Amino acid sequence: MRNEFNHARNDSPRSGGSKRTAPVAWGAIVATAIAVILWLTLHA
């Protein structure tokens, strides 16, 4: 029980952090790509 609890507790912040960071990072990349495409389209 201790090993499982410690493993879950130690692994949770890392996996949770990556799960929280990944969507934000991809969202920022997608938003930036859309913004660049729109800017190039409007200013072409």
C-alpha cells in the first residue's frame, strides 16, 4: 500500500502537470498559427 500510494503521489503531480501544460501549449501553438494565417491572408 505504501509503495502504491507513494508512487501515485509522486507520479500524480508530474502527469497532472503535463496534462495541464500540454493542452495549453498546443492551444497556444494553434492560436498562433491561426493568427499568422489570418494576418497573412488579410495583409497579403
